[in-house]
Amino acid sequence: MNTETILVLDFGSQYTQLIARRAREQNVFSVIYPYDVSIEKIIKLNPQGIIFSGSPANVYQRKAPIPHPAIFSLGVPILGICYGLQVTAHLFKGKVKKVRAREYGHAKLRVDRAQDLFNGLPSAFDCWMSHGDQVQRLPKGFERIAHTSNSPVAAFRNREHRIYGVQFHPEVVHTPLGYKIIRNFLFKICKLKGDWTPSSFIRETVKAIRKKVNGERVVLGLSGGVDSSVAATLVHQAIGSKLNCIFVDTGLLRLKERDRVRDTFRRHLKMNIKIVDASRAFLRALRGVEDPEKKRKIIGRVFIQVFQREARKLGRVPYLAQGTLYPDVIESVSFYGGPSVTIKSHHNVGGLPKRMKFKLIEPLRELFKDEVRKVGRSLRIPKELVERQPFPGPGLAVRMIGSVTRERCDLLREADWIVVDEIKKAGLYPRLWQSFAVLLPIKSVGVMGDERTYENVLAIRAVTSQDGMTADWARLPDRVLAKISNRIINEVRGINRVCYDISSKPPATIEWE
């Protein structure tokens, strides 16, 4: 879609998405493909630069991930990171060997050549290492441009062919000047302009949607969250009244969500929206189900049934628009056939049965959440909607450990509203990625009004994050936690104990299920 593109080849690193983000943060569009993507596909993509990610693999192991050697003949600048440096050295007949003195964590990088990749950087600075192998002999035509006390070749280059490699990880925050190294690769070596902005994204996306739809109608399942709202606004800007939104009340939504969606989209944004109360169907299908993956799949199946039924009532509508994001794709499937593992299913990714003959429109598929918010602000979507915290597609069902019933949903809905209300009152809401309540499948003994109680236990989850790929638990002030706990126990009949979740992602996920 954009003429300037950086291709990130994924060799299995946990930091691959960070590499793509670092390019995007500097207004350069980036995409991730598996390391073994075909040369034909790369040529069609026409990238202005290629970055090799790291990997837990070794170049000398059996079935080591190796890119097609012809990639080096495309005349495109290449930057190899960690394993990316090693595989480059290996393919050019250098020597890579396992060493006893492995290098993990902080190291002092000493620059030998302060041009191009290290232009404008100090002669020594901190970097983050994570390897047990070394380049012990440089390939012919390559020269060392940096080293550490443990790595004789911590960075190299073949200046003639614009091939570079670094043994450390410039994409992580533990390499404080890493963004400058990536910036030098993008602008000094690849000679990019950096003109990928929310405005340019909106302009190109609207044009692409209009061209693809070609006067036909589009249906969109609106949830009221940031993703579907931004997707709907983009499609609406492209085709106007030919967009038909369907809002399905699953019975698993936040407090007063249906009214909020109706007011925002029908009254303020002037979109065609049909509201369907399908709560009975969802709760009936979920009766007795406790396994979280089964819950997600049931919700996805019922949603499709309801949505399909309502969409048929609209007559001929060839296109379906969805607010799918990059993290949805990465977490749901082995990304583009690459090495990422399935964490959990998302009911809006890859779940459409073949009998649904819609053609998909996913305008946000390659955006991270913070990028979607930037696009939303540029579209002038109401602030309170754009800045809403993420809410899972399966709703309260995955914030309710154990069985899903209407009574438990109502209990959780009230408690969750209090959590968010107090966090907003404390001025903390914009600083948090997510803050919500989780209903646990246990009860505890308590005392209220001199009487013994045996009621539900609730957990509070609040995290900080940039994109949801990693997250840290939020250090909420004691007074805020005390106020939340006091209000929930006093105002929500059926809860007598409140706990606070202090686990980060990884190892935990943000949602409990």
C-alpha cells in the first residue's frame, strides 16, 4: 500500500514485532514475513530494506532457518540482528562457532567505524546481548565496525553491497541508542523519506477500500471498541451509506454498552447501525462450559450464526469489514506460516466458515493498537471512544473463570464499572493499557454486619503496555485500590473479597483466559 516498505524476516525471535515497531515509530511502514518467504514474493513486495531478526536457533544446527541466498543479490540493503548477523556471515563463508563465554544482558559496545550504521553515535555505549555463538572469522569483503570485550565481531558491514549485521539487539529498550542505529539504517543506508503517517495511511486506505468495493455494499460487526470503531469510520469515509453496521449484544458486554454504541454511531457519526439482542442465544450456548478455549470458539460460532442471519436480512452485501489487528493475527495463528505459536483464538480471525461468501476488508490488519488510536484521532473520532481500553471480543466470558451465567455476568459488570470509574476519577485511565475486574470461581468467608458471609472473590487486573505484546502490572496507589475494594464490597451484593493481580506478560497473559 505504501511505496516505502521495510521487510522484517522472522527467524523466530521473541523481538521480531519490536523490530517492525521501531521502523514504524520513525514513520516507515514495515511488514513481517517468515525467513523462508519466496524471492518472488519479496520482489513483488519491493522493499527498500530488509532486516533479519534474531532466533533461538544456531546456524550450524540441523535444519537451521536459512533465508534464500538470492536475497543478497536483490541489491536491497540488509541488516542482520543477532542470529541475522550470524546467518549472514555463515552464508558468505565466514566462521560462526559456539563459545564458552556466552554473552547475555548488558554489554559495552565499542565502535570501530563511526560511519553509516553508527553515524552520530558515541565511541562506546551500552547494548543488550543475547547469544552463545560468535562470528570468529569475517567473510571476504566484510569488515568489523564494532566489538565488545567478549565479542570480537559485534557488528560488521559490506559497505559495497550495503549488508550490515549487529550481534546485539538494537530494537529493545535495553539498548538505549538502538533506535538511532535503526534510524541510520532506514535513512542513511536505505535512503528512505519516512512519510508513513496516520494521514497518509487514512488517505491510502480509503482509496484502496473504495477501489476494492467498487460501489458495492459492506457489512461490519461493530463492537463499540477502538478497533471496530476505527475500521467502521474508515469504511464509512470511503463508501458512506453503503456501509451497514450490525451491533450484536451478546450479554457479555460492559455496563450500558448498547446505549453507548447507539448514541455514538447512530446519533453522532450518522452511520447505519442495527442493534440485535442475542444475549439468550450466547448464554444458552455457554451453559456449563468452563474451558476458556471452548468459550471463545462457542462465542465465535454463535456470533457468526447471529451475524449471518442479520446480514442476510440486508439483501446482497458482498463485503465484510473487520477490525482485525496485527497482534490478533500474531497470537491466533503461526504468523504467515512462521514460528510464532498459538496463544489463544480470536473469534474475528480466521474463523469465518466457507459458506459465508463475504469478501474480507481488514483495513487495520497490519496496525498495532497504538497506531489504531493515532488513526482514530486523525479521523476525529470522539476522544472517549479512541482512548478506550481494549476489551476482548468474547467479552466478560473470558474475565469470568468457570461457568458463564447471566447472574455472574451482572455481578462482574457492576464490579468492573466500579474499577474503571475509580481509575478514571484518579486520573490514571489514560496511563493504563487495560484495567478491569475478573470474577474467580471460588468463594471465601467474610463478615458483614456481624454476620458470616460466604461469597465470591474478585481480582483486579491493571497493566501498562505499548502494544499489548508485552505488559507490566500497574503500581496503582494504595488509596485507589482501597477505594475500589471498599466500593465493590459495599455496592456489589455477592462479592466479599477483592485481590490484585501483580503478574506481567509474559509469563501471564493480560486476560485471565
